[in-house]
Amino acid sequence: MNFDDFRRRADRVRAVSLETVLTLRGATRDRHDRAKWHTEQGPLSVTGPKFTNWHQSRGGGGAIDLVIHLMGVDYRMAVEWLERHVATGPPAAAAATVPLSGKGRSPLEKPRQLELPVRDDRQLARVRQYLTRRRGLSASLLDPLLAAGKLYADRRGNAVFLLVAGKAQHPVGAELRGTGPQAWRGMAPGTRKDLGYFWIGVQGCREIVLCESAIDAISCLQLHPERICISTSGVRANPPWLRGLIARGDTLLCGFDADAPGDTAAAHMLTLYPTVQRLRPAAHDWNDVITSRL
């Protein structure tokens, strides 16, 4: 496929309404302000084809920009996601669509292949130093993660936290955290955070804390041992796997950040699932609680 072909594909989905994208991503419109939506990235203001996330000082225009912002994906992945979820994809591909209940699957329904960063143990000392000295995380918590391969270093010196699913702990993605002087975070290409999550804690424990990132999950466990702490990989009030944890009878605590996006998403989660309880960090987030004691 050449550049012109892809540009035509992008043009087909760019005009999808922002309301359609927000609804597909599980966002909810504010009851008191029709221009405000509560999303996985916090509250957004929407005016026609434009959106603004005031808390993150970010915004954009059009469906592609919105998908990039909400999901943390690149331009190509955003176009492919829109093609899979709205009826504006390429005519030829749409004609080849096979119902999900059938034996086949449309090429547009096939997710992007996961591309986990290559492990580079030469960078491990840098990652360990960042996590223990700058983030204040205990080596006793990090070492089992490193031994299990749930945490490792890539060739750029990023910390890689695996998202896993199922009893076999099959990798479905990864959170990436830069360890240099410039703050940076991202997701491995092809990550499917709706299918799984990073977790740490006492296996078999029935009390679970939901945090916004892997580093916060580790920090929360350091502060609250004898629990399981899970990263939702962003401010997400209703990840698809959450319903299964609740149905299992586990005690769920929403440990999102103590800020407007965290409080808004937590309130939304508690509205959807009244059995969930709020556990608000004493500082902005769980890692801030740790580092404030250094």
C-alpha cells in the first residue's frame, strides 16, 4: 500500500464525529455540561471537530487526533482502529468483511501485531537505579518482577512493564517508562490494554487496588502490602476486564491519582460499579507518597 492509498483511508475516517469516537471508547457526556465528556484520559471539552484536555494542556481536531489522544497510539494505528469500529473503511475491505460469529474474520478486525521492545540487560543497571533511587521503589519488590520477566530494560534504557492476560500470563502489551532526565512514557506498539494489565502482589489475594500506571502499582504495594495492585495504563474508568474481577467477588479499590482526572474517573467507576471503593493517595499519586519520604 502506497502513501496515497493510506491518505485516502485516513480521509475516510477523519470526518467521523467526535461523539461517535467517544461513545465507542466508553466515554460519558457530562450531565450538566453538554460540551464536556468524561474519558479514559480525563475530562474533555468538545466543540464541533475540536477537543481540548485542559488538565493535560492538549487538544486537537478530528477523529484521528482524538483516537491518538485517548488510546496513546500512533497515526496509523488510529486510522486502523477507526476503520475497524466505524462503517467508513475502504470499500474493498468492507466487502470482504466476515461476521464475527463466523469462522473467518475481516482483515480490518485483525489487531496490530504486538511489538515488544527487545530486552537489553546491558541497560538493566540504569533501569534499576532509576526505579530505586529516583522513584524510591524497593529492590525486594523489583527483583521478583525482573526474575519473572515482567519488568526488563530495552536497548534505549527504558523500563518495560509487561501487561499480561489469562492464567498463562500471556503478554498483551507493555508500558514503557523513560529513565533519562526527560520525563517520558508510552506503550509498546500493538499493546491491547483492554485484554490485560500489569499486576504485582500476593497471588490469591482478594483485595485489589487499581492504579494509573505500573510504577504507581508497585508504589501502592510498597505502601499497602498483602494486596494485589493493578495498572489500568491510564485513567480508565471501565476497562473491559474490570467486570470479570468484580464478578469474581474480589474487593476492588480505585487508587487513581488525587487530581481532577483521577477523581472524575473514580467517581464514574463507582457509579458503574457501586461495590468499588475509593482509595485516594495522600499525595498526587502513590509514587509521590513514596518519593516524599526519601
